[in-house]
Amino acid sequence: MSPSQVKLVKPDSIADARAKLRHVFIRDLVLSCSIGVHRHEKDAVQRVRINLDLAVREGDLELEDKLGNVLCYEEIGDGVREIVGRDHVNLVETLAEEISSMCLEDSRVRSARVRVEKLDIMADATSVGVEIERFNTKV
């Protein structure tokens, strides 16, 4: 396939007024993590960058400028830090799945797009990693 045949795909917007969805996100959260399948990765921590995009159902109540009426991104960030701080994980895919599962525990979260990148693996690349999208099947 030639470059002229490649079409850039722009994902659908997560925020959607008609569906009463709000876009809650965390950008470029860089943490130290024990992750990797190779022997040298099991003995040292490495930097990972995490990005989250959550489609969150807006409540029927007015916002009233109250934290209790919205999904708190600080709590989500704390949850990500707790997961990353656990025991060693072999795969970035596993870490992404654990993070998406934590996000989807809140029934207001309809979908979670999670990107996990290892930052110091390839000298000639900024990062390597995975991005997943999961949906809340409980609602």
C-alpha cells in the first residue's frame, strides 16, 4: 500500500451531548513501573506514560459546581498509581487491561481508552506500547 492510499482515521469524539456523555481524560501521566518480560526488565523499574480517555455518563442532576456530581479524575489518577505500584507486570497489555477494568468499575464510565507506553526501550523511538478501548457491559 502506497502512502497516498493510506487514510488517516480520526476516532469518534468521546464527548457527546445527545448521548449525555462527558469526556474525562488524563494526559501524559509518567510513572515508574516494574514491567517487562526480559530478564533485565525484571530487576529494574522503567518509565511508562499513561493516557486515559473516558466516556462518562452525565447525571440527571445539575452540576451545582460539586465534585460529588462528577467523576473525579484525581481518584482515577490515584487508582492508576496504585495499579502501577503493585507487583511486577510482564506485558503493557496486561497493565492497560487492569487500568481499564478499574476505570469501568464506576457505572458512569461507558468506555475507557487506555494507552500505555514504555519510554526508554528503543533508542530510536520515543515510545513503544499499546492502546486499548473497553466498554462497560454492566450498563
